Amino acid sequence: MAPRDLMLALVVIVVWGMNFVVIKTGLQGMPPMLLGALRFMLVVFPAVLFIKRPDVPWRWLLAYGLTISLGQFAFLFYAMSVGMPAGLASVVLQSQALFTLFFAVLFLGERLRGFNLVGLLVAAGGLTLIGLQVDKVMTLAGFLLTICAASMWAMGNIVTRKIGKVNLVGLVVWGSMIPPLPFLALSWWLEGPVLMGEALVNISLDTILVLCYLAFGATLLGYSLWGRLLSRYPASQVAPFSLLVPVIGLTSAALLAGERVGPMQLTGALLVMLGILINVSGGWLFGRWRLRSARA
């Protein structure tokens, strides 16, 4: 990878890794469902005026918007509002890679290989260690809701595979037209019109900056750069960079939010990332091993 593109990859990882601390800050001044609605409104407008709609049927845009946008962030925002720490959220959310593998086998007929099973077991062990910390550093509701967020992200990945090769930024922007109304409906139902009105009337500069970061930084800038990297390099070369997101998430949560990670949590986080690494790189490593064995 060229040095410039390597720097772009690191920019994306830092932006996405710090995303969790930013969300936590935003939730201090805005209820979660309303925060989600405003985030995606900013993603859509004015970008939708300049970015061409991808050549994707509306039913697939609807499926994408309801899973990877609405489903993932409704669960994640609510999880963090009820006691899921930002740092651990960045780790547990990465279990989406494991759910993606499971859904690909279930819905796309993909074959589960030996290294996939090993990766699943390692990561599941890590999630179990993290889950044992319920009521110590996080709530059970927060942990389970984050798992739900990861599963919705994974379903969105399956939808993306069904869509096929398409401009990623266009898919993100036009798919973001779907979540605002459901988010507003959820906010009206769960948070109530009084709280919604108070949050909007008393919106602070910090909350505005959070919304700008989530919409323009984590979403538009992040996916634009990520899409550029995927267009230049094989996915197998780009995807492993995402394993650095929890590292940035845990570090930024410790430095900026004062969160502390105990030995068991850290061990669980490392196992989750190791399990994902095995799934991402296991095929390549197995291929290299077979090649060396054949030469020998």
C-alpha cells in the first residue's frame, strides 16, 4: 500500500475509533433516538444534492437503511445510553464480523472452513469474558443491545453483498434517507415529545459538534476514504485495518472519558480481535502453508 493511502487508512481508523467517545458525549445532551435522527438528516442533506443515486433498486436501499443504518445505530445509541462503556462498545461491535460469517453461511450458502470455526470459537470466548463483567463495568442491557447492533451491521453487510459492487458513498448517502423518520418515530414513542422539544430548544454547541463529527467525519469522510481504498486494493488488504478501530476506541475512551479496562476485559478484547483476525487472514495463511508444504 502506498504511503499516502496508508495514511488515509489510519485517518479512517482514528475517526471511526474515536466515534464511540463522541457518541457518549452526544448522549449527554441528546436522547439516543433523536440523536440518530439528526445524524442521518445531516448525512443526507445536502450531500444527496451532489451525490448520484447508485444504480440499486429501492428495496435494497430500504434493506440497507433499515439494517446497517437504523438497526445498528438505534441499538448502539440506546446501549450506550443505558450503561455500555464507549471503549467496550468499540470491541463488542466488532463481533459483526462473526455474525456476518454466520449469516453468509445461512443466507448466501457460503462454506464454513476450519479456520472460520477456530476464529468463531476464539472470538466467542472473548465475548464471554467481556460478558462476565456485567454489573461491574457495564449493564446487561447495554451489552446485549450492543450485540444486537453488531448483528444488524452484519445483516447490512449481507445486503451489501447482495447489492454487489456499487459506489459506497452513494449507497451510504442514499441509504441514509431511510433512518430519519423511523428514528423520529422511535424518539416520539420512547423519549416523548416533551423531551424531544427540550433537547432541540436547549441544544448545546457540544451536541452540534458531535452531530457534525458523526455525520461529516465518521460517515461521509470515513466511508469516502474507505471506499477509495477498496477501489484501489483488494479487500483482504484493506479489511484488517478495521481491527485497529477497537484499539483506538479503548485508548480514546481511557484518555478522554476516563474509562478503565481491567485484565479480564482486556483479555476478552484481545481474544475478540484475534478471532476476527483469524477469520480475515486465516484463508491466506492456510494457502501460504499449503504452498510451502507442496514445495517442500
